[in-house]
Amino acid sequence: MTQRVLFVCLGNICRSPAAEGVFRTLRRDVVTDSAGTAGYHIGSPPYGAMKTAAGLRGIDLSDLRARQFTSQDFSRFDLIIAMDDDNLADIEAQRPAGVTATVHLFTDFASASEADHVPDPYYTRDFDGCLDLIEEAARGLSEALR
């Protein structure tokens, strides 16, 4: 059975599309998507600076468009990955009764890093640092799904 993984951040224009882009280059056998807990950017492409930084690493985000996380995502995905504790709380607040989909922080899979969340480069402006952490966590997640 094909695994289905959803990456979630706040606006779905920086961290979660980058995580989806990185992860789908590692694991083409896994169905991926990304979403935001807020509806600020629905239909928008990834933020230009993130798209550029990812592109310099050979990661194409051009086909991605922002969408908002919904409670239906619990039944559509086997694993939901949150970029920080606020996203995790917002996701869990929408969990339907009886649904057992697994939700984790992305940094749970970044064993070499001491980071407890993926900082939002929309605010920090550190797109490369964000991508470094995303790549580390994506490798860890890939191994965990084997």
C-alpha cells in the first residue's frame, strides 16, 4: 500500500511546500502534499525566496499551490507532519473523533539537529538554514518509513 504524507505549516508558502519538495525527491514511492493551518495564501505558489533557494538545490516547487488544512486530511493521509508546536496544536484541534492518523513534528526525524521546530523563514529570512533542517528531517523521515 502506498504511504501518504502531508506536510503542514502556517501559510503553506515556505516550510511545508519546501518539505514536500525535498521529500518527494527522496521518495517518489510516497504520495505527498502540503497544507497550511491558516488560509492566508490559498492558491498561491510558494514564496519566491523559498522557491529560489530550493531551486538552487535542484528542488522544483513550481507545481505547488497553497491550500488550507482540513479535518478531512486525517482520512486522506497516513502521516501528518507539522513544522512547529503551534501547527501541531492547530492540526490536533481539528482531529475528528476516533481518527487514528499519526501526527508528528518534522524535527522528530532530524536526529542530528537540536532544533525543536522548523523556523519560519518568511519571518527569519534564513531560507538556507530552513532548507538544511528540512533536508535533515526528510532523510530521517525517509528512513523511518522504510
